[in-house]
Amino acid sequence: VALVVVVGVAAVGYYGWHEHVQTKAHGLLAEAMTVQDARVGPPPAPGTPANGLYFPTERERAQSALTKFKIAADAYPSSDAGIYARYQEGATSLALGTPTGAATAFQQVIEKDGSGFYGQMARLGLAESQARSGQYDQAINAFKEMAQRKDGPLPVDGILMQLGRTYLDAGKKSDAQQTFTRIVDEYPESPFTGDARKAIDELKKSPTT
């Protein structure tokens, strides 16, 4: 009986601690999301309501949000909110043109949630970061591996589109054309089919290497 009581007390204590952590983590994440959704534009005219946060430019808003997401992720890296915040840190870094920082954040998401939804999204983000850093071979291999997972959470047609664009950036026009053709042939109803056809037409007008 004493053992059962001790185990019960420990379970209650853990549950309370876990809920406290989740609450704090979601609170920090909410602060970051508030900044991310803040208005962009000039300050309110004198005498008019402020109506919350505002930033002069989208870049300044993104930089401020990046700081908030990093704070949330660093404070509670293993919580659901912390993992999401880290993913947003990577996505925001990529949008700001800092693929190296984005790759670091995405790699941390993969380490915490490798088989989860955000872990899979982070793999896509990591490959995109590598492509933007000029690490084309790593990015191409990553996109090809993800495109083989037919039952994964990510749309294969979208991954193939990224793969085709990376081939183009790497100067591999023949591989790019084959990839875009695959989208047209295998995914005729895809929202990427129009872009794939346009890319094929442009490739046909230029020498293939």
C-alpha cells in the first residue's frame, strides 16, 4: 500500500510539473506568435489607438520574432511548444536569408522529433537550407530520399518541385527536366504541374547539360 501511495504521489507530481512546463512553454510561444502576426507599417497617428504591436518593416518584424522563437525553444526544447518554436526559428532564419542558422535550427528539430510531423518538415527545411548555401549534392540527396516516402506526411509532388529547382541551381538541366516531367506525368492534378510545365518549356529553349 505504501508503495502504491508513493508511486501515486510521484505520478501526480510529475503530471503537475509537466503541465507547468507546457503552460510556460506555450506562454513563450504565444509571445513569439504575437510578434510574428504584428502589424507592419507606420506608427499610429497621434491621438489614435495603438492597436497592439507594429513594426516599420517586415524584416524588422521577422528579426524580432526570430529572437522570441529562439527564447521559447531554448527554454523548453523538448516540449511540443519548444519544438514548434525551434521549427519556426529555422523557417524565419531561412526567410531572412541566413540558411546556416536555419540549418542549425532544423537539425535540432530533427533530433527532438525525427519521426514526427515537424521532424519531417524540418528535413525539408534542412534540405532547402543546404540548397541555398550551395550544398547542392547534400540537398539533392535529401530531396530524393524524401520523395521516395510515398506514405510520409509531406506531398511528394512538392518535394519533387524542390528537387527540380535544386537541380537547376546546380546546373544539372537534364536531371531537372526529368524531375519536372515526372511531376507532369505522375501528378497531373498537382498545383505544381503548371510551374513544372513552364520550367520544362524554358529548359527546351536552352542547351541541356
